[in-house]
Amino acid sequence: MVDLPLTGGCQCGAVRYELNAPPTTVYNCHCTNCQTISGGAFATVLMSPRDSLRFTAEEPAVTEWQATSGKTRFGWFCGSCGVRIAHGTHAGPDDLAGKVLSVRAGTLDDTSWVRPVGDGWVRSAQPWVVIPDDRRKFEKQPDDYPGLAAAFAAQKNFG
Ligand SMILES: [Zn+2]
Ligand SMILES: [Zn+2]
């Protein structure tokens, strides 16, 4: 069982955060944006309710870009060491997209429980990445969040 709040932060420790609710799911994103940001083959992200995240030390810096959906995405990162903490979408109050964050799982203090249940943007996955058969695969942005949430809930990390 994993205790709340989840805590994490950047490499230098200037930006620290708490998540006061369980993530709804955990998956790997193989989009080229995540490859660039991570400097690796994919990013493992926690989908978290936006109001569950609280910064507890310095405020993060912000970068923005236009998603293929046309919406403006933003990324919070440490202005000192540059580590990316989380991404979100600027959206209206009634728009679900504005209510979730994708938190970079590798920034958690304790990653021992993190097991992705799916893989998004597999069409741009590196050819040497092997995705186990028991994970949900999506050619582009995952479009079955209820399914991913159910698979994550089955791990029973949070009771
Ligand atoms: Zn830092
Ligand atoms: Zn991505």
C-alpha cells in the first residue's frame, strides 16, 4: 500500500511537490515530445487530478506549446536545474482536459510502486522498445482512460 501524500521534486531540490490524491493511472508516453524532454525513449507519467498537486518549496517555471489538438499545453519545470515536473492543458472549467496533470513519474521520491498499465503514441516508439502484451497500446494519445484507470486500480496500490 502506498501512503499519501506522494512526494517528489526536481534534481536540485528547489522545486518540491506533494500529490494528495492517488493518480488515476500510470502509462508510458512514446511521443516525440516526451522523447525530447526526457532525453530517452519515453516518459512514464502519472495522470493526476490537477487540484491534488501542491508545490511545497519554490514555484516552478513554465513553458508553453501548441498541441496537435490546437490546445495550449504547459510544462512546469525547475528554473534552476531544468527538470520537467508536470504537464497540463489550459482549458475551460468544464473541459476535462484542464482538470488533469501528467506528472513525470521519475520525479517521485519513491518510484518503487510505479508500474505502467499502458503505452501511448506507440507509432513513434523506438523500434527497440519492447512493450509487454499485458499492457494496453495506443497508436496516438490514449483514448480509453476508463480502461487505463481500471487496469491501474487493479494494482491496488492505494487500497
Ligand atoms: Zn531543480
Ligand atoms: Zn508524450
